[in-house]
Amino acid sequence: MAAQGTHSGGLAERYATALLELADERKDLDRVAADLATLKALLAESPDLRRLVASPIFSRRDAAKAMAALLDKAGAGDLVQKFIGLVARNRRLFALTGMIRAFEAELARRRGEVVAEVVSAQSLTPAESAALDEALRHTVGGGVKVDRRVDRGLIGGLTVKIGSRLFDGSLKSKLERLQLAMKGTG
């Protein structure tokens, strides 16, 4: 299983780099980034869509057709529609989330931004998001692209990952540390 994860990571980066180069060549980076962000949000919201991209039981043609219909309804541009069609026909939809992340990370790097992955126990309010964004900009000393997602398993609080640094302020981790400390005293 670890070998497949490593394989799909390199695969995701190669596809993302190819899309980024093509989008840059066509002067369409912002549109492609926006379309991919929309697709990422759709993937996060829909268990059925996640099943479609993860499952090998759907034929190439059916997967490509379903993705084309979804992207058309979402108003995705031609480049992203063709790219996702190619990914589906090549049976690589399982790596789609990784491709989107790799595209966003490379685009942020090229733009001199730092990517911060924020995972919170519940959706942040606009005021909380703005305060967090400002704190992250202050901390890293420049542009920050914040990638947010919700994981109710954290119970409360949030985690922030910037590069290889992880700041864990989740209630789940605090409870785990407390439980570990209590085992040591008993």
C-alpha cells in the first residue's frame, strides 16, 4: 500500500506539472486554479464523487462522461475539462486530489506564496478565517495560500501545516497527550 501511495504522489506531481505548464503557456493559470478549487470543493462535499474517482469498477468511458457532465455543470473551462477527461481515460482519477494539491502547491511556489493547510473541527466563520489568514501572513512574513478543510474527528480546535512544520491545537491531540501523561503516572 505504501508503494502505491508513493507512486500516486509522483504521478500526481507529473500530471499537475503538465497542466500547470499548459495553463501558463495559454495564460490561463488563474482560471485553471479556480476551476480546480471548485472541483476540490465538490470532491470534499460529495461522497458519491469521491467514490467515482476512487473506484476502479467504473469504465473509463463512464468515468470520463460523468466527470465531463459535472465539470460542464460547474462551468469549468475547456483546459480543465480536457485535462480531467484525459485523466479519466488514463484511469488516473484515483490521484485527482493529489493532482489538485500538487498544482496548487507549485502555483503558490511560483508566485512566492507559502501554502498553509488548515484543518479545523468545524467550519471557520469569515471573521475567524480573516484573523487566521492575517496571523499566518504575519508568521511567515509574506503571501500565504490557505487550504482549508473540516475534520470533525479533531473534536475542537485546529491544526496548521506549513511545509514540514505542524502546529497542532486540536482537542483530540490534547486529550491524547493527557491520556499518555496519565498512563505514565499510574
